[in-house]
Amino acid sequence: MTDSSFRSALVSKDRQTCQQIITSTLSDISLIRILNDLLYCSIFVQQNSIINEHPVCTINSIKNLIGDDRENPSEALLNFSIDYLCEFKFRKNDQLQLDKVMRDGVGLTGFLGDLEDACQNGEWSEVQVLASKIFMASDQSRGVMDALAELGLQDSDRNANFIFHLFRAYQFQEVKEDNWAFTKCILEWMDGVPLPDPHDKTDSIPSQIFDSMLKSGNLTLLSSVSRLWDGDYVRIRGYRRELSHWCSQVLASELSTKSNQNHWILKKDKRKFISAAEKIIRSEKSQSEKAKALVILEAVRALTKTVSQTQLEYLGGRLDQSIL
């Protein structure tokens, strides 16, 4: 990891120093650096210390929530991010995998087709080797990460939310020397988890299932799938192929959702989602429950930007059901 006083303190789990830096240096520029360090550390969390959602989903959600009022960033949310990340173990020595490839010689280059086949066949040791070789041969580009994301979306239920937040965390600063860390993160997330076969493209798109999902579906997935669908990615055709299949499989449930015409999300207040997030972290929920609730809250925040007044009223009702 690149050295910075905040990042170093976070990796060493020195909460006091991290909090002192936040309290003393929250200018607009330093806020960006701190958020980037939080995002960067979140992708270094060891996979075996993750129980449910990947921490990058929570930290990127917090980054988006804080962005509603960058002039007065929420110290409560930043401090929660520190405490939350300090619960995990961090990966070390990612570079060793690349160093081994260099010693063995990049001339033994793999191809993306070989990597895709190895993933489909569950040959995860081979996946790690091929990913390293292709990464080095491609001038350390993000191509391997993008290819793995397309494979991951074959299981959109598990991976779409993670992939969306990983991409957004990367795009926050988009530094080439960080490419391997992000690639390694998606490798670790996918490692050992069987993939379904690739799916054929269907005619289904997120807008067609929007209303039914809004009333009874998974709001986090709806938000991530919709934003991935509208994203500007090199492999967007492949992403949309898999996401269209996911959309075609969505079934409406019998969950009864009532609209709420007086819900706080209808208010014109730029800090309303920040206030709701701070209320979540002050609650008696466990850290993991708070983290999940913050991801749901950010997903709803994103959905509110494109919905009608009637849909907004239903979103308020769904939000209460989802995070209470």
C-alpha cells in the first residue's frame, strides 16, 4: 500500500491517530485523500475475515452519503468507517504474486480465454497464476479486473452489488498503480465459489422490472444492477448480457408495501441521508447490521434520483421495512 499517515495508521489499527487526523485536517482536499484511503484499505480486507457483504460496499456507500455535504463532512460516518475496518484483517504482500511471475518470466503469457475457462472449471490456483501473468503482460491495466467482473455477473445475486461498489471505489481516483490491488480484491472474492455457465442475452432490462422490484424486491441489487447497466465500461455488452438474464429471472413476491406520503426522503434537505446514516450508526445494531443498513440506505439514495413522486413514496415505505 502507498504510504500516507492516515492509511498507515488505519492499517496498523491505530484508531486514535486516525481520529485525530480526521478532526484536525478535514479540508476538501484532505477529505478526498481520507476517503480514498478508506476505500483502498477496504479492498485489502482478507476474504476469510468477511462474513457477509464485502467492506468495499459499505465504505463506498459511506463515501457517497458524505458527498451530499462535502463542505461539512460527517465525522461520525468517518469514525464509523475507521472502527468498522479495524474489525477486519488486511491482506499483505500482494506484490509477491507478481514478483513470482516476473521471476518465472512473463513470456509464459496466458490469455483471457484461458482465464475464463479456469474460472468456469473452478481451477482457482490456475486462475491466480493466469491473472498475474495477463496483468503483467497487459502493462498492468485494469483488463483482468474487467474480465473477472463479467464472469462474476454470471452470478449477479451474489456479485452485482460487490462489483458495482468495487468499480466505483476504483473510479474515485483511478490510479494505475492501484490496479493490482483492485484486481486481487475481485480474485479473492470469487476464489472458490462455483460460477454458473454464461447466459444468453434476453430482452429484459432493469426499467422493465423496476416497479415490481421497488415494491417487493431487493433494493440494493436493484440499485446496483441499474447503475451497472447505465455505466460506461469497456465490457458493457457482456455485463448487460448477464444483467439482462438476471432481470428475466426476477419474480415479484407477495410482500405488501404501503406508500408513505410523509416520509423524510420526500423532504428537500441535502443532509437528509447523512442524518439517517448517523442515526443508524448510533443505533443498538451490531456493526455488521449497521454496515448492511448503510448499504441499503445508499442504494435508496441512488434510486431517489430517477423515480417519480409515487415511486418515491413507495421507496419510503420500503426503506422503513428494510432497515428497521
